[in-house]
Amino acid sequence: MGEELVKDKLAIVLSGGGLRSAAHIGVLKVLEEYGIKPDSLVGTSGGAVVAAFYASGLTPLEIEKLYLSIIGRENQYIDFAVGQLWQALLKLDISKVKGLIKGEKLRRFIAKHLRYLQNFTDYNQLSPEQQEQVTELYLTAVDINDGTEIVFCPPQGVRAADYGPGFTEFRLCSKAAIADAVRCSIGIPGTFIPYCLDGNHYVDGGLRDNLPVAVAVKLAKAKKVLGVDLGYAGLRKEDLVKNGIIDILSQTVDIMAMDQLAADLYDQEISQAALVILNPLIYDVSLVDTYLIPTMIHRGELLAETYCQLKGLQKGRENATINRTLLFTDADEEPVLFPMKGTPEYQVFRKQLSDQIKHPIEPDSLFTRLGQFLRRTRNKVFLTVGLVVLVSGLILVWGDPAVVQFLGLSGILLGLVIIYGSSK
């Protein structure tokens, strides 16, 4: 495996989960209160966004502000692939559509807010003071052409890897911009256009491994691994099918990810590390519910605080060393999954979540709440109307006589204009 696991090296692994990844922020906030800062960060999909910000030197509070700034302004970060839709319509060729969202606005947003790191090669150019503020970063994506899992990492990660006959799980890349790597990692197929980098096309890292603990152990060489899993936890989600394709796709990926995680836990090399996996049981939130970002952050805080108190951690940076040890109590023999279904701690945590859902954080006033609601729904309404008009036009354009075809063509053009307007 190359170098042996580093005895005290701590890696935090942040799973995918769309905007549910805001829960990762809450976990990081609590860990910092206990003086715990990871030596390495591994992220995929939504977790890649939080990991990149944190690794570049932003504090959890600063990342929280960035996430909160999105609420009500979602349209500023969504760029629909209208050009591809036009080509598909004009040529009557559905293969022209590679995805609904280009993702360039999100990539630029991420690049703008990274602090000390813009590229993975920047690790070798930081001052000693800056090196204390950043964290070793590993981000995963999937090459859509051959299904290979790629790991974007610092140059030292590539040098540490064993490229012998047994090392076939990952392809490594250190010559990339961090924002590009994040864009690769978040590319949900069918939603985002696959991102092209050095001639390869990449999609969401969660397709291969939604909680890449193998990267933390086999590449980062961490002996202690704390995973935050936002995936399926065995809870029933009511009216799932009625909620539409996004929720169906999300639940499908989450269920598949459970099998991947189970396989990882039986891996011989991974079993050598102390492994703790926390799951905030977020089963009732869509991947795109931006207005629930504050709730997700609080759920992450609640999860981490509950676990830290259970293990007897004491707040304060002066307790960092003992807290890193207590965090992994009972994890040397077998992985610790928290909360484990059927345990008293599970029931307590479920009750705390229920109490939170019954008493959400209220806006400052009724007018503020109304304004937030209108901002959230305005563009969704425009998008829905645009799609209805577009589909109606497509039906009419094949009709007869010519006047009906003309109405159909007009409907197609009007629908595209409305859809484009909803992205502004």
C-alpha cells in the first residue's frame, strides 16, 4: 500500500447530498469548538464544495455565510443550457442535450471564494502561516467514459500512492484548479453537463462512492477517519414518487451508496483504521431545498454535539489532543455508526430532530417570510410555465394545417424565452 497509515492522522470525509451538504458545515463548526481540526479532508459531490472551502482556509462560520447568501438568489447560480436545447429543437436531435445546467456560474462562485488555494499545486507555494490555515484536500469524481473514479489531490498525494499491480482503484490528478475539481465532482448526470477537463468528461463522484473513506485510508494514509454520511439511513420517506424525478434519483443513488459503504467496511486496509460514521438522518429534504439550509446546518450541529457529549469531549482548543482520542472511543475494534438504529441514542436523536422540525427558526417578520417565499417560488413558476408552453408548442408543430404549425413554432420560441428568463 506504499506508506503505512499515519498513527494519529485524522481525515474527515464529507459525503454527497446536494444542498443537504450544509449539514457538513454544522459538524465542522462543532468540531472546531472542541479544538478538532482534520489533517486531511475528503469530499465528493455536495461534500466537495464544503471540503474545498474549508481546506482553502475558510472557517465554518464563513462557509455558513456563503451558503446562507444563496437563499432567495438561487437563479444567480443556475445557468441553463439553452443553447443545447435550441440545437436539439432545430436539428430534432435529442443527443444534442448533454444536461440541463452548464454549471459555469457555480464554478466561478466557488473559485471566487477560495482563500489560499486556487490550484492543488499551490500547497507547495504557501508561506508557513498560510500552511497552518489550509488542509490537505482530496476530491473525487467519475470519468463518464470508462467509469474510473478519479481523485484530485495535492502532489504529495500522488507521490504517496502505490502504483503497483494492486493499485487499480483510483486515477490521480494534482494538476487541476480546485474549482474545476469541485465542478467535476458535483456533476449529477442528466442535471449538469459533464465537465470536460484535459479531454476527459467527469460526472458526480457519488456515483462510485458517496462516502469515499477508501480515499482517506488508502491515499491520505489516515489512521483515524470521521465520515459524515448524508445518504440513506433506512428511514421511510413518504410520498417519494409523488415528489418527482429529482427525489427518485436521489433516493436511488443513496440506496446504492449503502451497498458501497458496506463493502468498504469489510475492506482489509480500511479495517486497519479507526472509523466513525455520523449520519444526521436527513431523509425528508430534497437536494434543492435552499430555504432549508439553516435547518441543515443546525442538524449537523445537533448531530456532532450529541456525539461529542456522548463520548465525553470537553470544549476548548486546549483539549484538542484528548478530544481526538475520545472521538474514536470504541472505534479501534469495529466501525462506529452513529446513531445506530435500535439504540437509545438513536431514539434520543430522532426526538431532537422531531422537536426541531416542529419549531423551525422563524423569519424576522411576516413580510420577510413572504418575501423569501416569493423569491423561492418566482423562478420555479416561470420555469414550469415555460416547460408547459414549450411542450405544447412541440405537439402543435406537428399538427395540420399550417396555422397550427405556426402556433406550435411560436409556442416553442415563447417557451424557450420563458425558460431562459427563469434562469436570470
